[in-house]
Amino acid sequence: MDFDLSEEHRLLRQSVRGFVEKEIMPVARRIDETGEFPWPALKGLAKLGLLGLNVPEAYGGAGADHLSAAILLEEIGRGCGSTGLIVAAHLGLACGPLAAFGSEEQKRKWLRPLAAGEMLGCLGLTEPGSGSDLRATRTTARRDGDSWVLNGSKMWLTNGAEAGVAILLCRTGGEGERDGILSHIIVPTDTPGMKFDPPEPKMGLHGSHTYALSIEDVRVPAENLLGGEGRGLGQTMAVLDGGRIGIGALSLGLAQGAYEAAAKYAGERQAFGSPLKEHQAIAFMLADMITEIEASRWLVYRAAWLRDQGRSYTKEASIAKLFATEAAERIARNAIQIHGGNGYSPLYGVERIYRDARLMTIGEGTSEIQRMVISRFA
Ligand SMILES: Cc1cc2nc3c(=O)[nH]c(=O)nc-3n(C[C@H](O)[C@H](O)[C@H](O)COP(=O)(O)OP(=O)(O)OC[C@H]3O[C@@H](n4cnc5c(N)ncnc54)[C@H](O)[C@@H]3O)c2cc1C
């Protein structure tokens, strides 16, 4: 066994960290407070080739492995959850399925500009009436000559209106059928009939915009079917396996950021004649944070490594997501506790991390869904 990162991975971490500390961390609070979309940071990431980091070189990506993508999201998450979620959705939910299931033509047309960061992508699975239970998808895609005609609605699309292209999970099979009824359709977001509402108000991740979408007689060419007709559910499960490593990595970064802030504060703030961290109750909170971060890191890296080896990683991705997301929430909560009253103020950044981390146990499969996946292996 080798627990050392390669030189390549270490260099990647170093360069991403440098960029995040210079361009992302200093604006994270403003992004949270104003809800502005972090285009300058995203353009910078695109320039560094990071918005196509694990897209094959043949389609303009850097061709890096999935461990690299995990390190990227960890480092962005350490600085800004909103920017991290935008990149996680772009890489994992848009580039991922196109690279895995796209035809040569689709990859040239959509994956290339996504990898170059010329546009963002998004994936629409969730609907007002269905999230965890994707078989209850109501949006339909009906074949009409050389076209698909889509009708329905989607909910909670990360990157939605900012994206150039959406991959939409649609019902292409009959009413009574259970299996083989769902398919992915690629839809440019400016297609007539696609209407995004204004960004949803939400608890955190204010710089990452999330949209409700109504889809009315949206017509796209038949060749916009992604992968096989009726394979949408299986393809979604495969995409989410990968996406879960990304959300685990992002949570790891959020936890790391919260821990660093708490450790710094505990070293500076005095109470009862000594720094906070010399009080055992605080020191033990920091010790638990270090332990949970370390455990999260190796669970996330191992799932990414298994994926890179071409081995099965469904269980490991769910374990990594479950643990890292719940640990991030606990760590952010205790980071606020260590800051006392100041922790409740936006000036210290930890309440932002807490609000951002809260989503991670919900998106890309809730903790309950992860436990259901893991228990299938029991
Ligand atoms: C900020 C944000 C960004 C998002 N981005 C995207 C995106 O880009 N694309 C997208 O498609 N979706 C996105 N989502 C949606 C997200 O993936 C769903 O919210 C999530 O999958 C849960 O679905 P739901 O909200 O319908 O909850 P439900 O499925 O209704 O679940 C409600 C509760 O019931 C539990 N539950 C459900 N079924 C079971 C069961 N069988 N056993 C035990 N418990 C169960 C759940 O764990 C949860 O606690 C986003 C959501 C948010 C908030």
C-alpha cells in the first residue's frame, strides 16, 4: 500500500491552493452575502484548465484522474462552498455523463466547450414531486419524427440558467412500466420553451444558483438522446456514484476550512487566563475534527482511487459521501462553538461554512439514500 500522493497530485494541490487563496477565499464572504455568481473565479479556473480536469485530452480536457478531481474540489471547498458546488456539478454531473455515455459527435459538440470552460453544464434529475425516487419522474420526452419534444418541470438545478447545456432525465417509456422508462436528453438551455425561474432562495451556498425550470414543448433533434433509450436510471446511478465522491471531497474541504479557522481562533482567544485551545474541552473538539477530517480524506481518496483503477466503487463512494458530509456538518458546528458569539457572526466565516455544509448531506443522494445503498452490501 502507498498512502503518499504522487508528485503530480501534490503539484496540483499546491497550484489549486495558491489560486484559491488568492482569487477565491478573499471574495467568499462577499459572494455569500450578495449571491453574485463567481464568474471571475470560474474564468480563472477555466484558464488553468481545471474546468475540464478529468475530461479526456481528446476532447480538450486535461485527462487527469478522478483522484485529481477530488483534490481540486477539496481545495476549492476549503475556500468557498459555492464555487466548489458549481465546479462539482459542472465536472461530475455534466462533463461526467457526456464523457461516459456521449457519442463521438455529442462529445465534440458539448464536452469540448464544457472542458474548455467556455460554458457550464448542469443535470436535471429532481422535480417538484420527485427527488430520491427518480422512478417517479414526470417530465416526458416524446419522439416526434426527427425530434424529441419535452414537457414537464425540474427543480433545484445547480448552474441552471448559467449553464449552456442541460442534461435532463425524462420519461420516454409508457405510464405503467417500471423499468426502461427513463432517458437522458441533452438540451441547450436557450432552446425555446426552457424557462428558468429566478434563483431559489436558500440557507447557504448563495453564490451557487439553483433553479426551478419549466419545460414546455421543448424540441431538440433526435440525436440529443444521451446514451441508450430507456437507460436513464442506470446511467444516473453511475453518474451519482462519481458525483458522490465529488460531494465528499467538497465536504472534506469545507471541514478543513472550518477546522483551520477554529484552530487559529482557539490559539488566539484567551479565556480564564489561557488560550482557548489549552482548555481540554476545546482541545478535544479540535482533536475530533482532525480525526474526522483524516478519516474523510482517506475514504474519499480511496473511492476515487478505486474508480481510477476501473474497479467497482459504488459502496465506497456512498460510504465516503455519507461520512465526509456528516463529519463536515459536525466540524462546522463545533467550529462555531469554539468561536463562541463570534462564530455566529459572518465576520469569522464559520457560520457560512456551516450553512454551506448543510446541503451536502442532501444533494446527490441524501444520507438516508447512502445508507440504503451501503446496506445493500450488508
Ligand atoms: C442546493 C441544492 C442543489 C441541488 N442541485 C441539484 C442538481 O443540480 N440537480 C438535481 O437534479 N437535483 C439537485 N438538487 C436536488 C437534490 O438532489 C434533492 O433535493 C435530493 O436528492 C433529495 O430529494 P428531495 O428533495 O425530493 O427529497 P425527498 O426524496 O422527498 O426526501 C425527503 C426525505 O425523505 C427521505 N427519504 C426519501 N426516500 C426515503 C426512503 N426510501 N427511505 C428513507 N428515507 C427516505 C430523504 O432522505 C429525505 O430525508 C439540489 C438540491 C439543493 C437543495
